[in-house]
Amino acid sequence: MKRIPWLPNRIWRRRLWRYGLLVIGLAFVAWVVHLDGVVREKFEGRRWAVPAHVYARPLELYVGLRLEPKRLLEELKTLGYRRRALAQQPGTYQYKAGVFTIVSRPFQFWDTKQASLRFRLAIRKGKVSTLQQAAARVDLPLLRLEPVMVGSIYPSHHEDRIPVKITDVSSYLVSALVAIEDHDFFVHHGVVLRGLVRAFFANMRAGKAVQGGSTLTQQLVKNFYLSSERTLRRKLVELVMALLLEIHYDKEEILEAYINEIYLGQQGPRAIHGFGLASQFYFGRPLRELEMPQLAMLVGMIKGPSFFNPRRHPERATERRDLTLREMAAQGFIGEQEYQLAQQAPLGVTKTPLNQGSGHGAFLDLVHRQLRRDYLDEDLRSEGLQVFTTLDLGVQEAAERAVESVLKRLDSSQDEGSGQLQAAVMVTNVGDGEVLAVVGGRDTTYAGFNRALDAQRQVGSLIKPAVFLTALAQPDRYTLATLIDDGPLTWKSAGAPDWSPQNYDEKFHGQVALYRVLAQSYNVATARLGLELGLESVLETLGKLGIERHLKPYASTLLGAVTLTPLEVTRMYHTLASGGFRFPLRTVRAVLTEDGIPLKRYGLELQQRFQPEPVYLLNTALQRVVSQGTGRGLVAMIPAALNIAGKTGTTNDYRDSWFAGFTGNRLAVVWLGRDDNQPVGLTGASGALRVWGDMMRRLPLVPLKLVQPSQVVSVAIDMKSGLKAGAGCQSVIELPFIKGSAPIQVAPCVAGKKPSWFKRIFGR
């Protein structure tokens, strides 16, 4: 038989096979090298995009602190502290008859690292009376409880985790993982042959990947590097990458990565990854404080976090936990007695996730905006920054409760079919400008439109203090006793219609002392005073108070026909509450790296914007707004001894209801209205003031004691004439004056007889 010339001979065929195999081998090697680079780059670099974790202000304990036992018990509960007959371990406390023994947790604050400490605290008559180390009975000047984590700034994929070190992990957690997930973890090299064979035949029968036979290393690869698709190609990649991981890294490194990567639950769009966060999410405590049954439950959830969710399916979670415990006992990790006790333990899961910040969305929104001034958004979402804020959970809760309770009562007075009444609240600390609480709407858990920061509403009479401060800064022209004409007024301006303001009661009141014009919020007298001063002068005062937006010099601006946000109003009134000093409102105290290294401190900043004398006079008048004027409704809600200063605000057709007020330690601004700007039928006194009072009565407040400047004197004045009170004057009031500005003419008061115009002017 003849050989066909084009048919390759045997030698040529062998060469083709060798070259083909060589090419395939080289391609496989190149592929493995590529996978090796992927494995090493991610494992040795930044493994996770860890969100910035945001903390509330810590509770600072010291002798003399105003504190009720109930408030401290709530704080300990929020932090996940457990009550014990004898507190010995971090995160535990004992309590009896006003005396606490607490074992604090170690924590890295922005300014110091605080070790765990067992201390004794006694509360007597609403104040901390004793604070000392429990054993040595040594007095402690100051002690902080660790702050509550109130939220995170998540990466785009919404993964959240609290990374932990393998050295800080309980041996029970490692034993549970090995017992239930990978018996041979510490002896295999990334894959187990018998498991692969079993999975191979199962997958061949199904025609697709239906069984894994995965080791812990393979599970880590699947979660850490690969997608969730179930194909034979992806399985091959998983096997190769698992072998590469085992070649480059030791078991402890792989196990640490697994412990921080594994998916263990979901909260809305937020994915719970790693045992560090899962411990907080399900038990409200750090991972190091969990006991063996709780660790076994978390490990048991790996197979199906949704199916074995202990809050939704406690029976399934218990069965799975007990299976994990049985495997631990069967493999000798725990003894029989430990096993029997562990399976009798309750799950111990909290009813709702703790420390996750639901309800603080409005505050966190302000935090995020302020952080973006100094940090890139991608860094906030990936670098694991620790953000320490000024949020006071007690104040925030009081604000939320007040909004919910008062709006519920006010709803009954609203017309059927009208839009829903909305609210915004901002609370700051008078002494340093720290923002303590923010409410952005009636639904305090909704993180949508933030009315406290973004709702631009007409402010009405809230703007009037700027007019009076402008006047009082000119003591040669105006004092609190100066009589202002509250008669009819028409303002003519070229190119604009005539403007004729009206008072709320639709009456005119003649000659009225300046302090009473403010207290009673008379529109006509205020407008006349502002026009005398000049619109530009009043606008300049508003700028110095903290209103940064451009306001047009219209006469109606004097009565609040301008739109501001509650945040802007808060800035304005905080300058008054601080005695004329401008504090930039801040929500962030400090930022640390994931490892606790300080990045930035946000210290106290202030500028003196006004001399103390006119601010003192104005604040005295604002106190009279509450004691005698439009804000007097507060007297029925809050003790008069607090000497609150404040101002109501109502806009045309009752579309907006405002109240801004301050005590010695707290400033708060409240707005009520509708998003569609329709009337709500509420004045500042009948709406916002009620929310303000309901909130403040829940808080420890310090009376407002205005410090009288040395250049201010008090003089008794005849209320009718505005002159210095003389013998026989029946209506007398004591008012402060800047030295040299008090009237020297004495009112010749005679019972039943008014002084003549000649005597009123010349004093004789």
C-alpha cells in the first residue's frame, strides 16, 4: 500500500503532540502565575474596603456630674454591658441602690488609650457622688465609658466589618470552625482529595457544580476573590488559588482572613461580614466577650446566614448551634460536661441589632458633609477610619421623642386631607458649638430629605434679634428703655409697591419700650426701628451672627421674609447664646486610622463678633420673651428658675412655626411646617415651642445666668415714660444699660397724674 504524501508521519505527529502539550503547559503556567499575582496582591495589600465607623460622644464620668441611675443603666444596656451578681469581666456591672460596680472595656480614644478598669460609682440626689477604683478605693478624677458606634459610611457594595486579629480570637471559635467546616484544616494544603473526588462525581452527575467539598481555604478564596457563580471553570480557579494561598501564607494568616471575610447576615442593604461585626450585630458585644455557645451559634450560621438567622428562626439556629457543639465534643475540642452545659444555654441574641445608628441618619448626614471638607469620599468608604463625633445619645433620644409625641398630638388639629406636618430640630452645646442632636423629619429613622440641613423656610420673627442687636450696639441712640413708635407705617421704595406691615393682633400700640417690642414681637415697631438703623446695617449684623448667604436689602427682610435652614438659624442663635462669640458648629471631634493613629483633631475655634455689652442687653430682653412675652408658654413646661432666653417665629398664613431658645448649657432650634409650604395653622408658640419644651424637660439643664459686663449697670425705669423711676412710680422695671446710656431724667411720677410733656423731656 502506498503512503499518502500529505499524511504526517509518526514522528511528526509526536512532535505536534509535544508542541501542543508544551503550549498548553506554558499557557497553564502563565495562567497560574497570573492567579498567583492576584492572590498575593490582594492578600498582602488592603484586603477589604472597610467603612468609616462613626461613634457618639462617650459618657464622661466625674464627681458632680448630673446623672440619674436610669440614664446610666440605659447607657450600659446600649453598650451591651451585662448585669452580674459580681462584676469581674470587662463589659459587666453590678448595681444596687444607686451604687454601681463596673468593669469597663479597653478602648483607644482620640487622645489616650484607656485600659479596662473595675471602678465604683455612686449616685446621690441626681449627681455622681463617688468615683473610684473598686479595689484600691482610689478616687478617679475622670473616666470614660467607650462610645457607642452609631453608624458607618459604607463602600458602594455596602459591606461592613470590624476587623479582628487572630491573636484576639477565642480558641473556641477556631475549634468550632475546624469541627464543623474543615476537620483537616491544619494538615491539608488547601484542598482535600477525597472531598474533591466526592464533589467531582456529584457535579458530573448533575452536569454542573452542585457540591463543593470546600476547605476553609477554598471558602476564603470563593468569598475573597471570586464571584458566586457555580461553574466547573470557577471551581478549578478556586482550587488553584487555594493551593497558592497555602504555599505563600501560614494557617494563622489564612484563618484570620477567613474570620474577617465570611458573610454572616444582612441588615437592609448592609452586608454583615466577619465575626467581629457579627458579634456586635447579634449580641451587642465585642467578639472577645462571647462565650462558647454564642461562638458556636455564629459558626453554625456560616452554612446559611438567612436560613439560620437566630432572630427570625431561633429553633433552626439552636439546632445548628447544638450540631456544632456535638462536633466539637466528638473531636475532643470540649469535654462532655462543657458540651452538656453549652447546649442548655439560651441563644442570648439581642432583640434588635445594637449600636447601628438607625434613627441618627440626619446627624450622620451632617457628619459626612463636614468630613468631606478634609477627606476624599472613597477614603471615608474604604479606609476603616474611626470618627469620633459630638452626638449625645441622651439629647438625641429626647429630641426624637419630643417630635414624635408633640406631632402626634398636633396631627389631630390639622385639617383632613392636608399634608403631613413635618419637623426639624438642632441642639448644640452652648460652651463650644458641638452639635448634640439633629432631627431631620418626623420619621426619625428615615435617612432621606434632611430638613434640619436642607429645608429653606421663611424664618419670620426669628430674625428680629439682629435688628435689636444692631440698635443696642449704638448706646448713644438706643437702649432697652428707648420708646419706639408702633403706629401705622408705610414704606415707599422706588420700583416696588408700598409696604405697610401689620402686627399679629392687628392693632397698633403707640410708644413702646424697645425691650417690650421684642418681647411682644411687634412687627410695626420692629420695622420702623430697622428702617431707622438702615437695612445694610442690619444685614451686616446678620452676617456677623453667622448667616453666610446673601440676603437682599428689602424692608420685609426686617420681619423675616427670608429663607434660612434650621442649621443657619442655629448658627445665628449660637452666637447670641455664647455672648457674642462665633463658634463654628462641629460634629466631629477627631479622626483616627483603623489602627488607632490620630489623623486630625477638630479643636475649639472661636471669634469675637460682638462686644459683650449689647449682647448682654439683647439676651436679657430674650429672657423676657420667655418670662413675659410670646414664649411665656414655656413656663408651664419648664421651671422658671432656668431663666431661658428665646424667640418665637411665625410666618405669613401660619406656614412655618419656629422657636429658638437656650439655657446655660443647651441651645435648640425647632421648626414645624409642611413640605408643600401650605399653612399649618400654628404660631411659634403653639407649635415649635411645644416641641422645644417637651424635649428640654427631659434633659439635665443648667440655668442661664448671664454674666453682667463691668460696663453695664442696672437702673430702675418707669415703664410708662421710659425715664428713670422716681418716687411714686407704680410701674417700675429694672433694666441693664451700658454705662453712660441710662436716662438721667427722673420721671415725676404722681399717683393718678401723668407727667407733662415738658417734664418728660426736661425732667423738671
